[in-house]
Amino acid sequence: MSQQMVLLTYTPRELDETEYVEFIKQIDYPAFRQNPHILEYTCWRVTESVQGREMFTHFDLMKIDSVDNWESILADPVVQGNIERWTREWSCHGADHPNPAENLKISFCQMYEG
């Protein structure tokens, strides 16, 4: 079975970097990493765009056991609470925005074997 990854890309609202790092370490990482379908989870920020500007400033990489378990991951109360908190406190447009994809883009990815 090939490895599957979820790529989450976003640009949060203007933030205090120290506060955001603490949120990631204390809240975000534990919330996602406790789910048995999430094999690895890391958060990243773009520090330099070498060949032009990206459409996002931050991204998360989530290695999962199968995209078939995505709905189960989202239904996890701990994961769900974390998503709601992140959207409320850190997303660019907030929880009431009519198009959630403008806060966070989600892509399923599959590794080329070889």
C-alpha cells in the first residue's frame, strides 16, 4: 500500500509567532497526534520563497493510514475541537466565514513508490 498524506495549506491572520508556536506545541500537535489514524503530523511555515511568492504562508503535513479514514479523523472530538479552536483563534477569516476553503485548503496526496 502506498503512503498517503494530507497537505493543509493556509495563511493565518496576523499573529504573535511566540504564541502560535506555543499553540502548536501545547494544543495542535497533541490533538492531532492522539488520533490512531494519524501516523505523523508536523506544522511548517514558509521562511523564504525562492522563485516567487506562495499562495500560503504555512502548511501542515499529516501522514495518515488511509484517506478512507478521513471522516473518522474529522469526527474525533479532540480533533474536531482543535479545528474549531484553530479556526476561531488563528484562521485568516474566522469561523463565520461562508467559505472554509479560504481559511484552509486540504489536499490528499499519495507518494510515488520506488
